Amino acid sequence: MNKGYMGKILMADLGTGLIEDIVIPETVYKNYLAGMGLGAYQLYNQIPAGAAPLGPENILGFVAGLLTGSGSYFSGRWMAVGKSPLTGGWGESNCGGNFAPAIKRCGYDGIFFKGVSETPVYLTIQDGKAKLCDASHVWGRDTVETELLLMKEIGGKKKARVVCIGPAGEKCSLIAGISNDRGRMAARSGLGAVMGAKKLKAVVLSGSEKISVHDKVEIRRLSRKCKKYVKWQPPFVSGPLTAWVGALMRFLPTQLAMDGMLYKIMLKKWGTVSMNQMSVEIGDAPIKNWKGTNRDFGPDKSAAVNPDAIIAHQKRKYHCYSCPLGCGGICTVKGKHPETHKPEYETVLSLGGLCMNADADSIFYLNEMLNRAGMDTISVGGTVAFAMECYEAGLITTADTDGLELTWGNTDAIVALIRKMIKREGIGDLLADGVKRAAEKLGEDAAAFAVHAGGQELPMHDGRNDPGFALHYSVEPAPGRHNTGSQLYYEMYRLWKKNKNLPKPWLLYFKGRKYKTNRKKAVMAVACGQYMNVLNGAGVCMFGAFIGADRIPVSEWLNAATGWDKTLEQYMEIGERIQAVKQLFNCKHGIRPETFMPNQRTSGHPPLTQGANKGRRAILEPVIRDYYELLGWDVHTGKPTSETVRRLNVN
Ligand code: SF4
């Protein structure tokens, strides 16, 4: 009997209609766990070099974590994997909701698709039978309508779950994502476009297979123990005060290492929007397409999105599967949305401060509109901000925009432009594939305003405030992402508590140290990457992991689920192997280290002349070299050396 994992995947060939089960050897789980690790192993071996991301040779996978369904907390993440049409390299997108356990209840650790269908289809698995069905009746519908219709068609079974694309994915917008739970999005890497190119509208799962584990009692004991950390919730400051706490932090010359319990308290009270104003004030949130500062978007403007103002709309909390924290929320906006997901911090800031938009109602409206269209809110905000700067510089005029005046903060124009992007109408067609493609078409001058790493629009964390983010944006196999590491994340993960080889950060430090890159920062970044790959193999939510490795027993849960007996250090070696196989995927597909270097503006070249990040420059080249050396990757080609491949037993 398998322990934690199901032991097989499903492969559907959309070109031939053939559907088959593929048994996965136990050694693969031991080497790569499940989830992202299993996905990376499969895709590295099966996608041929040079495969077109939107062509039949690309493979799109939906994978669930090894811990999903085991009874351990925070373990409901599922991931979409494939070759990214945005970057041309490794593509991954991590999502919450309730789809992950549905994959395993159908008896699989992952569901993969190759080929391209001639007509729109969806895959359904019910009572152990998988089949491809005609999707022409839902093609053209938005993600919420599609999910409701397909759920109704299978009789509204309680544990049935749907993932689907909206019109953006159907139109192969390279910034399209994949939705579940009517608005939880696997948004990044452009994998919605891969699904659209395959003419795969949805996956509908309804199963009741048992998910076996080695020691259920131990898993429950561990979960009970970690629940006490989640439960502890002292009263906290009011929403508007967070801006002033941020301003105070900006002025102090020193900083305390962040304990993730503090962030947990904020997450539990408000969700990710807890950081809306504080991030602007400390210089974490990029403003005005990364050329502005907190002075441009001060508390007078950001007040509309202060955490209390956002959750005033919340009618109930939203928990992903197996999550005791519940950072999500279901909101009502009077007269507009009876029910809509609470916008996340990333959404609020990319559609807010990045475009200088101070209208909270428009952010709720756009969040719902983009969730329904199936489009990545971070990439959309980044692309709109790019268009605004092009407009300011005269590279785009009202003749190109059908009369829209793309001035900073013009809410009506932002809404109208995004509608055009979803429909690929007029200038919207140019922008629907993100900033890199748009800049290439607009000519050389536009490149300076295009903020991306290898084609992926950057998230709302400024590397000038925390160079750890800038480093990860540049070196991760899926670049330009905020969900792997940074100095802040390293402090919160508390890995040194369980892995004594890792450096302990200073409890109190002069901020000057934080803005400097050095080899120690590379050591921290490597550890964050290894750990994050373990979390993604296990299906554990990053926000849970922020509570600290000594409080959230990931390695103990994995041991109890599988019967293995590994230390965190040994699991982190598995994480390193997953990282290596993703990097090998990129090398196989022609990606070189320089391909992913983000727009220089984002690391302070040239430095800002005012605001929270005034004068700061992250010098990345030496720390990138250190990062590659520590992982055993060639510093020139980025390729894991043959010695590294042997050491990690990558196959
Ligand atoms: S902390 Fe938030 S994102 Fe993470 S599993 Fe819980 S509800 Fe989902």
C-alpha cells in the first residue's frame, strides 16, 4: 500500500483521445516527493527540447502534494506545471482552494495532458472512469459560469471539484491563469494559455478513493500541536494604524528579525491585505511602475485599501482545504457583487499603487472581472502600469488607445483598458501577452519601462527594500516570483532551528546590513529555495510555513505519512534535487542565466532619489555567482554540473 502518495498519474493525449494510467516507481517519490517535484521530474523527462509552449509537445500537469489528504494542516495546495509560454522555460503555478484532494480522491498524484484537441473538451473522472467530453457549451463562458455549469452536470456532488480557464485562456493570452473555487487562481507562468491552446476548457473530478498514510495517529498529534500556534491570536492594531507602523519602521535605523507569528496574527485577522499600507510605507510595495515611491502613494491615497476598509466587505472567512488559518475571505460589494473573493495584497497593489489607482471599489471590481476572465492580476497590473508609462513618454497616444487617456491613477481608463485586454480588442491585443511582448512590438524605447524577469511580470515586493527578493526574481527556474524566498522569508521560516548548518539571522540589526548582498544572503536564498521545493512537493501552504519550521512540523508530517525517517536537512536535499531538475529543464530549453535578469530599475539602477528606498542599489552579480556555486551550477551557463547531477542522483 502506498503511503501518502497514490502511486500513479493519469496521462490524457488530447490529440488521440488516449487516456492511460502511468504507475510511478516508489524511488521517484523518495527522490522528488509528489506535487511540484513529481511534476518537474515528469516534464523534464518528457517534454522534448525546443517544444513550442502552445504546441502539442508541451505537457500540462495538475499535481497534488504528498501530504494532501493525509490529515496534516496547510496541505491543500495544488500546482499547475508546464513549459511556460511567458518565459520559454519551466512554468509553475501554485494555488489553494479544494482541488488538490480531489486529484488524490480520484486515485492520482497528478493529471497530465499532452497533444492538442481539435475541438473544446473537458476531462472528467467520475467513479474511477476518466473520459474526454465535448466542452463547446462552456467555451466562451467565464470561470464562475463554467464551474457552476459543470458542477451541475455531474449532479453537484459534494466533493466534486473543477478547474477551468476563462476567455483569457481560450484566447491564449500569455498572462492567463487557471481557476478553481470560483476565483482562486493558479495565475502565474501563463499556463492558462497552454490549457487554451490545448482546447482543454476544464477538468472535473469526483472520486472517493482512500488516501492511506503510515501513521494517522501521529499525523493528528502533530496537527493538534501546530494548531495551538495558529489559534493564539492576541488583539492587534487597527487597520489604518498599520500605515503608521510602516512609517515608523521606515524611520528607525534598526530592524528586528521578523517572527512569522506576527505575520500569522495579521493574516488571520485580515488576510494578505494586512500589508497593503504597511508595505507601501516601508518600501516593499513598488509604486508607479517601480519608478515612484511611498511619497507618491502616501497614506492619503492608500487609506482606501487599508486592511479594515477591505475586510469591511467580508461576509465570511475562506479556508483552503485543510487550513486552520483561513486567510481568504468571501466579500460583498453592495449593488455590484453579492459574492466575490477578497482581493489579495498582490492584486490590490498591482492594480492600485503600481498604477497610482486609489479607488478601492475598482479593485474589487477588477479582481472579480479578472478572476472570471482567468487572467493574472499581478501581470495585468504590471502591464497596465507599463502602458501608462509608455503613454506618459508619448510611445502610446490616444490614437492607439481608442481615446483612453492612460494617465496615472485614471481609474476609468484602467478599467476600460483591462476590458480590452480580456477581449484582445484594439490595444488590448497588444497588451494581453504581458509587458515583454508588448515592449518588443512598441520598439526599443519601451524596453526601459517593461518590468519583468524573462517575460514574467514582477510581484509586489521591492528588491531595493529586500535584495533577497531581487535575487530570487533573477535565479529561480520560474523567475520573477515572490513565493520562494527573501531575507524576510528566511527569518520567518526559522530553518536554522532544525538545520544547525544554517546561519541564524541577527535578532536586531542595522538596516544597512539588510540592503547589502553577500555570500551569507546566497546561503539563505539557497536554503529558502530548497525548503520551498519541499513545501511544494508536500503541498504545504507557504503562509503556514511562515509560522516557523520548529512550529509547523513539515518533515515530521512527511515521515508520519510515508513511514520514512528523514531529517529536515535530508528533505531539503530532496528540495535541492527538485530545484536542479527544474534548472536542467531550463537548460534543455535554451535558457541562460542572463535570460531572466529583471529590469535594472527594480534593483536600484539608477537608484531612487526620494522615498523609502532612496539611494538603495542591490548589487546582484556577486550574489548570483555565490548562489550558483553553492548549488553546484555552472556560473556561466547556469547548468548543474555533472558532479552536482551525480551527487543529487538526478535522473
Ligand atoms: S493560509 Fe490562506 S492561502 Fe494558505 S492554505 Fe490557508 S487559506 Fe489557503
